[in-house]
Amino acid sequence: MNSSQANLTKCIRDTSITSVVFPCLYSVLFLVALVLNCLAAWIFFQIPSTSTFVVYLKNVVVADLLMTFSVLVKVLSDAGVGSWRLKAFYCRYSAVLFYTTMYISILLLGLISLDRYLKIVRPFGKCFLQRVGFGQGLSASVWVIMCSFALPNVVLSDREPTPSPKLKCSSLKGPAGLQWHEGFNYFCQVVFWGTLALMVVCYTFISRKVYESYQASRSRSRAATRRTKAKVFIVVAVFFVCFAPFHFARVPYTLTQTRNINPCQVQNQLYIAKETTLWLSATNICFDPFIYIFLCRMFRRKLTATLSRKPLPLGGPESPTETSTRMEMSNIVHSRHLTTEEEIQRAADISPQSKQAE
């Protein structure tokens, strides 16, 4: 063991807060997320994958479910339930699954924003990016790429853990494992900030297109305008609030794991900051089901029918035989017979089903 690793090992982690407060917070998070995501999965997998939008949302549901199950292991590990072997299991496998599924979800949310951009800004375009097969292949690529980059974190955590209740995950990694861990975190920073930039660009163009529809229809409904802004920017707002604080804290904390650049007290402070912002990031698995309600009209209708225990009416606007979002955007611009409320709803809301004019 080199001097840097020895110094890192000597710094005793202060878990007086994280072993009490965060297990309680994560327990609540786990229970809420489990209920919401199981319900979302049950509803979504009754909806046929007839658009890239639904394909991406279904993959987000799967990622969120896997992340939810990894939260349970984190709760038990942080609370000190079980032996040090449970902590070693969490470090080697469960934590890797936690971060991998989180970044898969981040990438998929970025793809959803791009899909919404294409459907609204190019309502009649036949771009290959909007083909269901391409969406399925792109989703599979996201899973393969992220899992491939994350796998070495499992393989290189090959040191024998010491029987200690305050076991550090970094102590399981050798020099190569620490280097890969640091590089992987830089890669994840690029993934997050790149996805955020994509979302800002896409939703900026979407809002401009919606504004043009107002101008074309001479709409003056302030209430409808507020609803549109909420639907257009809700994903970006949730995305930034949940994930940005963690990515500000992540790099300094990672450097305390891989390099001896801070005194022990600073390392403990950065650890608490990382754990606090990480919990905030994890709350995204509870917010995502509400995003489905905002973005997917078919999901809303099926959820309402499920909760009211009534069958979903046939022939609704999400039927494959109904007009697509492309037609809806065209109607906004060209029709003067639509009410302001209908125009705004159609501009901001995305239906998962669309009629393909071949």
C-alpha cells in the first residue's frame, strides 16, 4: 500500500450523522419510490411501444426500479444492519448498480427532451431518430455503454475488506481501481452536464415554437400560457434541482477518495455534502412518475382509469388511428376554430401514440 492509500485509510470517517439520519430518509424514499414505480411499470407495460417516446419512458421506469432496489441495500448498509460483509457487498455491487442506473436515467431523460423537440418543432418530419426501432436500439446502447464503463468498478474492487463497521468503499480498490473510479466520475460529469445542455437547447426551441403558435392564433390566455410553461420546463427544473448539487459536490469528494489532498476534517465534511446531495439525486426516482403524468397523456388516462377502477374508453385521442402530434402542431398553426385552451394543450402535451403516414 502506497503512502497516499495509507493516509486515506487512516482518516476515520465520521458516520454519526449518516448512520442515523440518512437511513431514515432513504427508507422513506425507498417505500415511496417502490409504490410509485411499481404502479408506473404496471401501467406503462400495458401501453404498446408505438413511439420512441414510450420506448424511452419504459426504459426510465426499468432504471428507476433497479435503482429503487439498490436503495434498500444502502439503507441496511448505512444503518449498520448486518455485518461488514454487507457493506462490502454494497461497495462492490449495489453502489455500482445505484450510480449506473442513475446515469442511464439521466441519459434517457435527455433523449426524451430530444424526442419532444423533434415531434413539436418538426411535426411532419420523417427523421430516422423518430423510428421505434431506432429508439429501441439507442436505449439498448445506453444500457450497454453505461454498464461497460461501470463494470471495471466491480472488477477492480478486488482487495480483501477489513472487518470494520466503518469500512470505506475506496479501501477495496487498488491503484488501478482508484484511477478508474476517478476517471469514471469525470465521465459521469460529462454525461450530466452534456445532457443538461441538450435539454436546455431542446426546451428553448420548444418554448419558442409554442410561442409562435400563440402568435399565429393570437392567443391571450395567461392561465393557459402558465400551464404550457409548466409542462415545457418541468423536466428541466426537476432534472437540475435533483442532480446539479450532487455534481458540484462529487468531484471534490472523489478526489478525497483517490488522492491525499485534504485534511481528515475536510474529507468528512465533503462526505456529508456528497451524501446529502446524493439523497437529493435519488429523490428523482420519486419525481419521475409525476413527470410521466405531465408528459404522457395515455399514462394519465390509464392511471385515472386504474385508480377509479373503470375501463379505459376506446377510441380516445391516443388510439393509433387518431391524429398524431405532428397533425396537432399543424392544426395549431393553421386552424382558427380551435379554442385557446386546446391549442396550448396540444402544443405542450405529447401523446405517446402517433399515426404514421407512410
